[in-house]
Amino acid sequence: MGVLAPWFLAALAGLALPLYLHLLKRQTTTPKPVSSLMLFESRTQASTRHRRLRYFLLLSLRLLWLVLLILAFANPFINRNAAAAASNRLVLLVVDNSFSMRAGTRLADAKDAAITVLAGKGAARAQVAAFGSQLRFMTQVITDQSALRAAVQAIQAGDGHGNFGELARAVRALADSVHTPIELHLFSDMQRPQLAATFSDMALPANVTMVTHAVVTKAQPNWTVESVDAPGQVWGKDAKPVHVQAVIAGYGTPAAQRTVSLVVNGKTTATKTVAVPANGRATVDFPSLEVPYGFSRCEVKIDAADALPADDLRRFAVARSDPQKALLVHNYGDNRSPLYVGAALSAAAQSAFTLESINVNEAADRRPSNYAFIVLSDLNTLPSLLENALTEYVRSGGSLLIAAGTSAGGRSQIPIFGAHIIETRDYTRVPDHYMAVGSSDSSYPAVAKAGGWPGVKFFYALDIDPGVGPSAARVIVRLADQTPLLLEKRIGEGRVVLLTSGLDNLTNDFPLNPAFVPFIEQTARYLAGSERQGGARLVDAFLDLRNSNEQAREHAGAQSQAVEVTDPEGKRPLTLSEAASAQTFQLVEAGYYQLRLANGRQDEVGVNPDPKESNLDVIPDDVLALWRGKGNESTQNASAPGAATPQNTSQNKTPQSFWWYVMLLVLAAAVAESALASRYLGTQREEE
Amino acid sequence: MQQRFLNPSVLAGISGLELVAKTVVDGFIAGLHRSPDFGFSQEFAEYRAYNPGDDLRHVDWNVYARTERMYLKRYRGETNSSLTILLDASNSMQFGSHGVNKMDYARFLAASLFYLAIHGQRDAAGLITFDDEIRNYVRPSTRQGQLHRLMAALDQAEARARTDFAKPMRYFQEFLKRRGIVLIVSDFWESPESIIRSIEPLRYRGNEVVLFHVLDPEDVRPKLNGPSMLVDLETKAELEVTPDYTKKEYREKVEAHLADLRNRTRAAGMGYYLLMTDRPLDEALREYLTLREGRN
């Protein structure tokens, strides 16, 4: 027996206080004057005896209460050997069902081992859990052997990536809540990639004894399609040829020839043979991916015939659709803006947009709602009819990019955007003849990918008052002299982005800068509201079900639109309430997920297991021994299934804290003290 | 009859004993419907034929003028024309459990009686303060300023030393040569037997002796918060006593003591009045004077 926090025992000095109050202070009672003692008689004998008895009982209770309280804080423990503690020990059976357990008969072996261990435990309190990417309890703490066996049998192979750090964290949380010793039996392939980044993440509490049951003892060779690089979307029927690049990796494998196939909607469209070096990687390039309109389920497969066939393919989805239309309105005679913007869009956005350029005089008969977004480039005049149509277009959800240029210098405010123009800034008159970007909001998509627009020279800009309050414009980029350069404002349900300079290579050299193409691409995607579709994700990744516009609308009180998720098995994993409110969705299975997002768009993604699960290397014994803890590595590593029971646990002394029992005694002592003290005070009142 | 009684604590707030006395006496007289004939005065009783040698001052000359016979006027209280108060000024009189201690209460009582005697009845009044010796003596007199002298003597009376009736009592005999009313105001913390033995001689000389037993409520019912050490104010002796004792045995002993003193006093032909200091003074005074009138 000992205490875990002995420094609290210093508080025992506080016992002097009740001793002082009871023994010393009692003798200093003030004598009471009376007229005469003539009729009084001494009654000291009986009274003192009673009082001392009463006081000593009260004093003893108070001292006991203090001692117990201090003892509780000092956290007392007793060393109990494992055999003695076995009666209240919790046997926790954790079966690894991460993706790598699909190799061979690993999962079945693990379950057999767990059932064997369970049979040896008799009527012990036990709990069964499956461990993939996180610990999932299959039962409560029960003693019913049949229910525990059924729970073990019910564990299915998963697609998650195991992490022993996450397992240790969950066990630590469990140990905090159950307060009894835990005998953790881990049935796993002890895959090396499941080790946490640091060993401290895998530390187990003192009252947890871990017994590992490795279902394999040595690494097995495995080939896998490690990654596939393919676009998620293809635009139009005349799109440029799409390349698909796949990386084939071998873990612990000899050099070999692998046949790699590209499968589109179940039909092999291309096959190649690639030489994969020993324990290395090889890249395969399919130059042309032909997919029909709509979503196509594509795979890259290899003919591996290895221990883990489930990782011999990698899925991805590709969507083919018509490009969206965008409109650029410019001054009559301005050929530069359409040239630069059109070139940037066609270069970067994989022909996702077709740009239609017209001069301002032709714009009156166009319907803005036919376009994904509209660009107004340096317009001298904006006919009121067009201005009204554009304002209505924006209010109802449309998007606008306004490049102010030099023409706006004669106005007092920017049309549609509504910001007040303070002054024009002509930087050709400053010593360097230009102004660079001073600060930018790197979280803004149009800026993030462009890297903050370094080296762009601005010769002319408008100084705009962004305003204050809820209707204020958000300043995204400022020039070095703090002049706002790029601003965004929400108007109604739409948004307007304002560039206070031009797109014509006259007021700046931005169109010739490498940052221009990503700026136009990201701005176009942002304004059109078209997030990337298709593609591939990893198991356990989260998918955004609502974009920022929809989230903002929901925050503003608008009714949320339901989303729909269909998992690879064709089931809908979201409940109705989740479908109406969930912002994200975790992809827990490998396969193809179909989604109908809140904005009404359809999407489909291919979900693949974490490629780290394909590495079937096992954790060395010395590392496992280090993880289990000192002294018992020789017997606690039950490498063969069924040989799991620790033999030397009876010699192990484990400290078991009993501070909560002491706290119960503190409570009891406090109640007894209160009762006695109130009885004593009650006697005094009665005497009065 | 509606009466108002003056709380002793209220009286303690009045500065000046004369004012206290006036307040008390006027207070209880005002409570009566008719003019009272209470007091220590000489009351007409009968006529007696003149005998040679009688004092000519007592001849009723009006009767002589009408009848040409000489008669003397006889008065009922002709021997009680002097009031002397013996005030105990021992340390035990200092005890008080509320606003007024026994000494103050005794002062108020004495002052009220002096006021009544001198202002109301033009009687002679005197004062002796004593503890274990005689501390002060104001000869009974009806002279101008007697009331002020008495009040000053009461003011100066300080509680000290311890009570001893036997020692100063023999001197009382020397001072009280003239018969009258003798009021002894004390808490009488001595055995009733020795008190009566010490006081009885005053009665033999024809004085009307009355004992005013002034006690604090806590003298009769002490309040103790647990076993306590009690200190005698006179002897400074200490004694540890329990509440159980004070609740039962002590109260019985006090009752017995009071009964014994009352019985012995009355048996000796003296008057006895118990005055608790929480009792309104004018009420107590009224009760005493009513009883006295009834006795006469």
C-alpha cells in the first residue's frame, strides 16, 4: 500500500487546528459573573466527564474526517496481484478489421483466436470491439459468453486504415471510466504502417495490461495500384485527350511484370504491361480516356494474384458534361480583355467554360441568366436597361466580375457593386512607376492558387470605399499603399467581385503574369459555383455536402435543402434529419458513392482504401515488446492463436487506487460529525 | 383603569435621579382617578381631652374657640413621620443581565420614595448606604434642600465590597433614635436567619421595617450555555456549574430561599417585597403603597 501523491500528506499539519480548538481553546472560556454563589453547588465531576466524552467523540470524528480527506487527495493505492484482481478485471477483446485484414484468412484467424481466448476466460466480464480507423464497441461489458462470441463472429472486414495511436487513445478513455484493471487482447496482423507517429501516442494507462495476438508473423509480398491521376471532369464532346496516370507499387516483392488495365464502366479499354522493380514502383500512362456523357466508373487494375487482392484496383469517377457559358462585356474596340480572359479560361479550366465576348452595345438583348457568370471589362457606359438586368441577375443568385479599368474614373461610384469611388490612383507618376500587391487574403480561392500575385505591376487603380456594416465589401487584395485591389460583395443571393484595375494589359501587366491564369480559372469556378466533381477519395475522408453559399444561406435562416448519399451497397446511410442538416459525410467504405448535393448537382466519387494498408510489413517483436511494456514481453506476445493467456500475471503487482472509497468514508465521517455537532448544539439551545 | 408602567430600561436613560423619581411618582399618581391619600403622613384619628403637661402645640384652638374646651388632635401615624432607607451598596448589587442592574433599580426606587415622602407628604426622609460598613448617612429631615441632598447621596452610592448586615446594623441603632419607617433595599444574599437576626432590633424600637428584596431575573433563573465557570461578584470565588443544576436544583433552592426570607420577615413583624429589576418601577411602587394603605 502506498500513496501516489505523497506531498498532499503535508496537509496533516492541519490536524493541529481541531486539536487547538478542542483542547486549548476550551480551557479559555470566559467566567460568568453572578451576584452570589451562595445557592450554587459545584457540578464539575459529572459535567466535565460528559463534556469531555462528547468533545472527544466530536474531536475524533473531525480528526478522522481531515485525515481521510488528506488521504483521498494523496491518492492511496494497494498493490494487488493480477490473480487477486482477476475477479473484477475487464477483458477487452479488440479485433483488427482494417483493410489489411482482408489479406488471406487474417480476419478469420483473428476471430478464431478471440473466441479461443474468450473460452478460456470463463465468466469474466468482457467486452468486444472492432478496430478499423477507430474503436467500435460491439457489446456492452457483459459476462454472457454466447453474446460475446456472437459479437466476435459479427465483425466484418472493413476498409479503414488502422492506427494504434487511435486505439491507445480510446483505451485510455475507457480506462478513465471503468476504474477496474483492463486486460486488453489485441487480435491483429500487427501491420507496421498502423504504428502511430510517436510512441507516446500509443502509451497505455497503468491499469491496462495488453496481450497482443499477431495473426501473421512475417511480412507478405503485395502489389497494389498505389495512386491514379485522372481528371474528375471532362467538358464537351471535343475535349482534349485526357491522360490517366497510375502508379503500381510493390511491397516486399521481387521484380516482376504486371499487366495493368484501364476499365471504364466495367469494360476494359486499355491494357499495358509494366515492369515493377523489386520492392519498388512503376508508372503507367494511358494517353486517352474516353468516357460518355454523365458519370463513368473507372478503375485501374493489375493482375497481382498476391495475398491482398482487394487492393489490386483503384477506383475513380469521371463526369463528362457540356461546358458552361460565360459572357464578357467590353467597350467597343477593346480586343485585349476578351483575348486575355478567353485564353486564360481555355488554358486552365480544361474548357469548362466557353467565353462569349460582346461589346456593350450588343449586350442589351442578352439574357444574363443564360450564363454561369458575366465579366464587365472597363465599360465607359452601362446602359440603364443592362444595369437593371444585371442587378436583378445578381440578386437572384448570379455572379459578376467587374474590372473597373480607367473608364470608371469619371464616375462617383461603381455600378451594381455600389461602392463609392474616392479617387483614382495613377502609379506611373510614383518613383517606381508602379505599385505591387501589399497584402492578400490567402484563404480566398482566386488568390490562394495564384500565390498572392507576386511580381505583378499595377499602374492604375481606383481607391474604393468598401463601406461599413453588413453591406460592406470584403477586401481580398490590397496594394502596397493600402488601395483596395480585389473586393467581393454579396448582393441578394449572388456575388460581385470587383477588380479596381483592368484586364487589358494597360493598367497593369497582370494578364502577362503567370498568376493570371489561376486567378481567372479560380474566379470562374468560384463565380460559377462549380466545385470539382468526380475523382477519387480515400476511405475515412470527409465529403462536403454543402458549399459555402448554401451554408451562408442556412445561417441566414433559409430552409436547408436535403442531400442524398448512396453508398457502394446501394443503401442510404443518412437519416432524414441528417440529410437535411449534415454538412459533411464520412466515406467509410471502398467503392462508388453517389451524391445529390444541396445545390441539386449530382456527383459520384470513387473511394479507395488508404494505400498504406497495402504494405503488409509487420511490426518487429522488439517494438511490440516496447509497446506492451516492461517485463512481460516474453509471455504476453501470443504469436500463435489460442496461446493468449498470460502465465506470469500472478506475479505482477499492479497498483490499484482506492481514493474513491476513501472519499465515501470522508462523506460518512462528515455526516456523522454533522449529526453529532448538531445534537450538541441542540442540547445547548435546549439549555437556553 | 388604564395604567402606564415605566420600563426600568427607560428610566435608566433619564439623567438625574430627581427627574426619574418625579417621572415614576407622577406617573403612577396620574394613573389614579382620585387624589390619593397614600403616604407616610400623619392622618387625623380622634380628639383627646387636654391633660396638664400635654404639648400646647397640639391643642385644636378652633374647637377651644367654639366650645371653650381644650382638645388635642390625635394622628394615626404620628410615630411614622420619618422615612429612612438603608441601601445596600455591595458588589453583588452591580449584577444586571439587561439594561438596568440592581443598584440602579434600587436607586430609582429610593429616589421615588424620597420624592413621594418629601414632595407629597412633607415627611422627613433620610438615607444610609452600607455594604460591610456604613458608607454614607443623610439624617432624616424636612429641611429645605433635603431632597437634593438625598439624591446626591444616591448618586454617589457606588457598589463595592461585600454585604454584611451584622456589622453595620449595630450602628443603625445609633442613627435611628427616632421612630419611623425603615426601608432596607438589598438583594439579601445571606442566610434569612442571619438577616432577620441583624435587622430585628430595628423593629424592637418601634420602627416599621420593610425589606425591599431587589433581584435580577438571572439571579432566579440563570442562563448557561453549557458547563460554565461562575464568579461571585463579592468574593471572587469561582465555581463550575452545569446547566442541568441551574435548571432544576438551583431554582428550587432560590424559591426556598425567597420563601424562607419572606416567612421569617413576616414572622418578625416586618414587611417584605420582592422586586425583580425587569418589572416596571411604578407598578412595583404602586403595589407596595396599596398594600401598605390596606394594612393601615
